[in-house]
Amino acid sequence: MTNKRKTKAQLINQSNNVRRQDSKLKSPCREVPQNLPESEFIKKIERLELLLNNGPAVIYTCEYGGNWAATFISENIKEVFGYMASEFIENSNKWVDSIHPEDKQQVIADLDNLLKNDYHSHDYRFLHKDGSYRWVHDELKVMRDNDRNPIECIGYYTDITEYKKVMEKLWESEDKYRQLFANVLDAIVIFDAETYRCIDVNKTALHLYGYSKEEFLQLKLTDISAEVEKTVESVAEIHEGKILPIPLRYHRKKNGTTFPVEISPGFFVLGNRKLVYGIIKTT
């Protein structure tokens, strides 16, 4: 694997090369200032290093495909996950080997979304240097050259373990959850992202669609949609991390009546289940 970390002298030399080739650049935003003093350039590099190495997010670049080996990783990985950056640069399997065994297959499979869409985000458990597993939120995108050939990927990790603990406590606390869930004025439905089976529904949704609680829990998301293909496409996009409001979709009540709704969707993991929820308003 190629070590892409550069010294300041190398960066300065590279900058000079870019200046000489400036006429070849097509985008003004990519130009390097012509008269930037060397001392100012070094200050900018030092500022960038400060931001990279002291922020809460671990910044990285990695190879496109294969074992997704790291080509750069910010030094603050030591503070976040206990490792030296060199452990990832020198071991091309470090990232894959550090994923929790129960998550690894799905994490790798989900990277197909990156190959298709040039962007992907996912949550999974990652081995800390101390031997414990931490929940990680990982977002990455593909960098391409002018001919649209993939160069590498750039992304970041954040430790979301505490957030996950809070969410688990919220779901485990049945009384608090029920009070919050049941008393929201908007209709809320929660479905399994893979089977589309209804997991939970609040009273407002029961009233809106005309089902009893027992009936609703036997339904799939597609049973209440009057636009099944669009619904399936939306779930796939949510699963890929593209969570956007749905301003208009037609749903179907128990009596067959179709009606327009506005949906604010979301996605979360509970235990080993991937769930999709919708906060639904009539329009």
C-alpha cells in the first residue's frame, strides 16, 4: 500500500508544481494563490493539521474497493479509538479486522451503495484499543478525477456510543417511551426496514388509517401505501442514508380511501433490527 502522508517540504514543492500548471485548471476555486509566501503556506498547513488532529471526528482517506485500506487517517484517532494512525497506514486490513464480527458482513455488503451512489453512511461497532467495542457513525464519499475514474474515498468516523446508550435506555424505558409515543399529535408508524412489517404505531395513526392496534401490527408498509413502487424506492434511499422529507405521497385507509400525506422519515437500529419510521401528516 502506498503511504500518502507528506512532509511540509513535500507539500510546498507540490504547491509550486500546481502553480506552474495553473493554466490547466478549469475551476477557479481550485487555484492556488500565486503570491502566497512560504511562511504563510506553512501556517495554513499547521492550522489544517491542528483542525484535523484535535476535532471530534476522525478524518480519513482509503482505497476504493478491495479491503478499503486507509491511505491517510488523522492523528486524533489516538484520542477517539486508542490507536496510532500508523497502525492503520501500515496494516491494510486494520479497518476490516476492527469491525465487530456480527456487523462485518453487513457493513461490507452495504458498501455496494457507495459503489453505486458515490456516497454512503452507516453505523457499526468498532474495536477500541482497550478491547471494548464502540459504536461508530461512518460517512464516506468517492473522489473522482476529471474522467470520472475513482481515485480514493474520503470520510470520517465519530464515536456515537453514548448516543446509542441513550437511545437504548429510551426504548427500554417502556413507560417514558409510551408516554412520548402515544401522546404525539402526528401519526407515527415504525416498520422493519427489511421485511416492511409494522413494529409499532401510535393512537393517532390508528385513528387516521382506521385499523385496530392488532390489525395494524399485521400490516406491512406497502399495505398502507397507494403508491407502492415509490414507497419501496423511498425505503431503499432511507436505508442508504438519504433521509429527506417526502412532501407528497398517497396512502390508503382500511376502507380503501386514498388520501395525500406528508412524511418526515427516519432510520435507526434497535438491537440487530434496522427500523424505518414515518411521522405522517395529512395535507
